[in-house]
Amino acid sequence: MLFKGSGVALVTPFDENNNINYKKVNELIKFHLKNNTDAIIVCGTTGESSTLSNDEKKELIKYVVKKVNKKIPVIAGTGSNNTAATIEMSQYAEKVGADGLLIVTPYYNKCTQEGLYKHYLKIANSTSLPIILYNVPSRTSVNISVDTVLKLSKIENIVGIKEASSDISQISHILSKVGKDFLVYSGNDDQILPLLSLGGAGVISVLANIYPKEVHDICYTYFNNDIQTSRDIQFKYLDLIKSLFIEVNPIPIKEAMNLLDLNVGTCRLPLCSMTNKNKKILEKNLLSINSNNDN
């Protein structure tokens, strides 16, 4: 099993010149190792991979792998809408010691299900690393069908899927048909417990950037049959989770981290700062959580 529990979709911190802030990356890694994060996902959607150059991605993946030093799995987001480019980045991630790959469906091309299958098959044949499919049709305009997931799950090193379709029915059908060794992770923080109840393995989480222990605990209290505690934690964070997606991710999570003095900088254009109206909603929900935690 690649990982079970909470994998953080790590933000990419930038300095005042909009370059990757490696000192801050190191601080965030230490924060997650200290607070029970079960895996680190680097260069994903939350990590603003779409605005990182290939050289930046390579440097960042290599750095995170080295600093984590096998304490927990590091999973590199290497997907693109170009099969050959995805293979090149995936092979690099394997070369520098990543433990697995998260590969998003090819965006913009809007390929067919057969095209999706051939895309992932060719990538899988190019690397020995375990691959997690990433289904997020709200960002890519492509949905991996249940039948295609089932077909891909039979490929030896395609070991799971991050499901961010928000379609519980689709997720249920996937879990009912794939083998027990194929892992399904929630791609939505408001659906962690529902997905676990269907047999999911955990979450690849945005919320874990600021509350890593709590997201881990949602998963592990459930795994330890303390359903009520898992439910209580999930419900406690629902309003905050909603506000973390009030504007496109990762704008709100970076704002939240800066409000909490984690100082990760701004997003790169075309992502911009939050509106004052939405920032106030986010601040209110953060204050509510922190007030409750202090009591």
C-alpha cells in the first residue's frame, strides 16, 4: 500500500520575488512530519504545478524527496495533457527517489475513454513507480468512467485513484468493482468520512496544509472503529472546508496559511488574491475553529 490516511496536497510557497521559497518548503515538511501527515504530494493542483516550469518541478520534487528522506511517502504530481511530457517527468521523479506518482487526466484535449486508457497505459509501461490516477473533471473537463478505472486498475503499477469528481455514486461503483488492493482516496475534504465508509483508503487533502493532525485523525479514528469521533472531526471542519473552496484552489488555502503566520506567499498569476468579501468569510471560519481548539 502506497499510503493510508491523510496525504497533504502541499502548497508551493513563494518568496517576495515569486520564486520557490525552499526555506519555507523545508519548514512545511517538518510541520507535516511532526503532525502525523501520512504522505506528501508535491507539484499537484494545490502546489500550482500549472504555473511551475519543468525545471522548477524537477528541482522541487528532488528537494522534497531529499528532505523527507523516506520518513513518509513522497508522491510527485507529474501529469500533463501531453503523454510524452508526463513520461519524461515521471521518469525523472523515479530517478530522484519519489515513492509514487499522481497523474491527472489530460486537460484541454478532452480525449475519449480509449485515449485515457492508452495515455495511462503508456505512462505505466514507462516507469516502475506506483501510479495514482487523478480524476478532477471540474478542472480538466474529462471524467474517467467507472469502466475505464476498472480497466486501468488491472495494470500492475496503477494502484489507486484520487477521486475529486464529488460524485458519490461513481465512487461507490468504483469501490464495488475494483479489487481490494486498488486504493481510492477522496479528493474532497468534505467527503473524507463518506468515502471511508465506502471502503476508501484516505484523502489527498487541502485542509491538511493547516490542520494535518486533524485530517489524519478523521481517517485513523475511523480505521480504529471510533466512527463518532471521525464524524465529529469531519463535521467540525465543514464550514472551514467550504470557505477553502470559496474561490479556486489554492487561493484560499494560501490565504489561510498566511493568516495563520505560515507565510507561504501569494499565488502566481493568473491566480490572484482573494476578494475582501471572501477573505472575511475565511477569517471568520478560521477564528471559529481556533477559538474552539483553545477551549
